[in-house]
Amino acid sequence: MGADPRRVEAALSTGYRHIDTAAAYGNERQVGEAIAKSGIDRADVFIETKIWISDYGYEQTLHGFDKSAGKLGVDQIDLLILHQALPSEFGKTLEAYRALETLLADGKVRAIGVSNFMVDHLTALLDTATVVPAVNQIEVHPYFTQREVQAFGAQHGILTQAWAPIGGITFYRDSGHTSTLQDPVIGDIAREHGKTPAQVMLRWHLQQGRSAIPKSVRPERIAENFDIFDFQLTDEQLATIDGLDTGRRGGPEPADITLAGMRIAAVTEPSERVHAYHVRRPHEQNRALH
């Protein structure tokens, strides 16, 4: 699925410096072109992308890096992560992560991590890994917080990075949820601060130490998502938002992921995600392990 480079350009001009993409999104080339066209020094833009499960296995993942780097037009990727655990062939997942460790050691990536890994996946990975993942990008929003996964990550120095951080999956896909943007509790908090529900949810992530990846395609929303640094949620408000958790996942069940089952899903992912890194840069975690 293609992406309009102007949206990435709008994000960069707004002040975003962390761009999240993936091989499965089909927009790495457009993202790379937009970054190059922006005129911003490459060292000032943090590029994150993901290896898709069809490229799992040691040699396949090394080749996956080459494909992504080529499309992005870069020699080094700032953060390279595995897009999903592949429980049905977890050996390939482990081999894919071993390839990430090689790429890190060779200086081809600055940090490595995972996405959509549950506690059992992380436990098995840490049994063999020589580098702890810098991040685990998972579905986190007020209606689904995955506290157990977050706590396990914090215990092991793995930063939680939230996809669908404003609950996008609750309103662009039939997830069984109502829209977080229309939640009356979040709406009341937003009115108290003169902010939008989306800004309140992003501030909730920021104050709880998460990185957040809000999907944005409209320039005004891109700007709105960035404007969250001039207010503070109270402890009571944070706890109130925490209390909205339903325990119901909106995205695919990680335990059920198979290569055959995800071939169609790969082309239905959001085509573009951009965000500013609101917490410490993930590459600092990997460096600390050496």
C-alpha cells in the first residue's frame, strides 16, 4: 500500500523526528524519499522499520534488512524490529532476532527490538538472546493496556512502544469497541485542559513513560498530536484513564499468528505512521548492554 510523501513531509515540518514504518506497510520507499526531500540532516531523523514474518530466518532477515535499507535510501537503520512473533515457527523468530543482533554488531542498525510479543514470547526470546530488545511495540490504548506485558518489559529494560495509542483500532476497524475519541470520561478530562481526547490519550502515554505511534494522515491531526507538551494530567486523571481498560484486544491475537493467515492482513495495515519520540531514544538501551 503506497503512502503520500507529503504526509511525512508535513510531520517533519511540524517537528516530528521519529518515523515508524514497516516492510508490510509498503511505504518504505516513499518514507525515504520524503526524508531526503525534507532537507533535514539524516542524523536528526530516527527511522524505525520492521521485518515481516515472511522474511524470518537468519539469512532471510539479513536480506530483509537489505531490502528495507535500499527502499529507505539509507545505509543504517536507527531501529529495526520484528513485526510479529511467529508462534507456529518460533525457531524462525529466534533466528530472525539473531540476525538483528548481527546487524547491530555490524553497525548496520543502531537498535533492535520486537513488536506484538507477549510475555511467553519475550521469555523464550530472552533465553537465547545476547541483546535485550530495546522496544516491544504493542497495542496499547485506554481500552486495552496489556499491563502484564508492560510490566514484564519494564522489569527487563524493554521500552513499551504503543501502536494505536489513541485507540485508532477502535474506530477504523471492527474491534468490538466503541471509539475512544467519543469516550465521555476522556472527553471530560480533555475539556478540563482545553485539549482534544487524542491529545489527552497521548499525554497519558507520555506521563507513564511509553513511546507512542499515532497514525496520522491529515496535516491538522499531525499537528494536533504533536501539541501535547504544555499541560499535565493529574495522578487522579491518569488513574481514571487506566480504569477504562476492558481487557479486550482490537488487533490480531498474537498467539494465533501464522504466515498463511497474515498474508492478507499484511496489506490491510495502516499505510502510514509518524510520531515524535516522547521518551528516551531506544538506541540508548541497546548501547548500554555492550
